Amino acid sequence: MLRDPVENFICIQCGTQFEGTAQPPSSCSICEDERQFVRHAGQGWTTLDMLARDHHNRIEDEAPCLLGIGTEPEFAIGQRALLLQSPGGNLLWDCISLLDDKTIAEINARGGIRAIAISHPHFYSSMIEWAERFDAQIFLHAADREWVMRKGPRIQFWEGATFSLWDDLTLINCGGHFEGGTVLHWPAGGNGKGALLTGDIVTVVQDRRYVSFMQSYPNLIPLGPAAIRRIIERIEPFSFDQIYGGWWQANVLSDAKAAVARSAERYLRAIA
Ligand SMILES: [Zn+2]
Ligand SMILES: [Zn+2]
């Protein structure tokens, strides 16, 4: 008997790749969650091959040793990943759905990927494809385990408040937007004064002297005071002068730690 070929379908709205199935899944639980939304035309699916037909990746330095990789035309939530180039090995921070030959060649020319770490489920995207292609491990916070739509032995769940990688890179669990919400501290970044890579766990807003923190960005659901205070407490021990958010040029390029403090104060005042 002939079996239907299995595909790893990708949700068009959030960019998440799912476990292999013969037919597209009936729904996307990430999009049905209140932090996302199902697109107005209804649930839609694509595949990596289909996506590669009319999309490519823009690959461009965001800072020295920090290469941005984002899909054009914009796909799903439009984020860009960051390839952090460090002496002990490159870390892919966050991830995107599209992986094509040109992207693979550009990354290999810079030393490949030792490991992938992701801020939260909205950026899990095609992480397993990336991990397999670059023979890399994936570090995810265990509190978000239920949101992994394509599982695999390359995923290592970590627990607690912090997790140390190589070259003093540290994953910090901030919670907030997602319980496992994670930021990365890069002490050599920010011209040696330190940088945080944040996705939208700490999101850089239009006025780049400020950041913000939300339960849901598309549905404008704020966080409460305890969640805001926990984020501030968790990053307090780390020095940093810059923040690289989840989208192109969504970066605070100086005095970032003070920007987080003044943003949290403003937020707490607004919801008091
Ligand atoms: Zn989705
Ligand atoms: Zn998100």
C-alpha cells in the first residue's frame, strides 16, 4: 500500500513548523492562544519548499559579530534571527522559518552554528531544520515545553533562572510574555560593555530610548506589576549597554540598562 508523503507543515501566521503529517494540522495552538491570532482569512499552511519559492533571506550585520538573518518579503511575524559570532563557537539567537542554500553558505562561511537558543515559542519557527542542518543543539526553557510543535532529540530544556553557555554567554529566564521567556547576556557585545539579546521578552519600542513588556503584543494585553518586577530583578546582576530586540534595527544602542529601568518605572506608573 502506498502511504501519503509526510510534510512538516508551517503555519503562515506565526511561522511555526509542526511534526510531520500527511495533511496539514487542523489548527495552530500557538495562533489560537491569546498572545497570537488566527489570520483573518483563516488558518493557512505552507512548507519549507513552498516558502523558498518566493522568499529569500536578508543577511546583514546588525553589529560587529552579530549577523541579522530575516525573511523577505516579510513572513509570519517578521522577526530576524541573530548569529552571534564568538570565539568558542557561534550561537544562533532566535530563529526563522526559512532556511535555504544561500543562507546555509553564508553561515558556514562564518563558522556555522554551535547551538541555537530561543527567547520564546513565537520564534521556535523551523528550529529543528536549522539544528539538523548545522549539527547544533537547541536550548529552550522548560517552562515553555508545551509549545514545542516539532520535537526532537536536539532540544535540551533548561530550568531555573539562568543557564551558562560558553564564553560567559548566559541565558536568563525573565518570564513575562511567556513563562519560559528568555534573554541572552553577551558580555563582549555592546563594544565590550555588554549587550542583551531579547526577542520580545524585553521589546524595543519605536522610541528607542525605551523598551516595553507585554503579555500579548498583537492583542495589547499588558503584564501586571509582579511580572515587570521579576524581569527587572532577573537582569539586574548583568551589565549591558545595548539591547538587540527581535526585529531589524529594533535596538537600543547606548545606555540600555537605564532605558530598561526608566521603561519599567513608566509602565508601573501607568498600570498603578
Ligand atoms: Zn500559528
Ligand atoms: Zn512573542
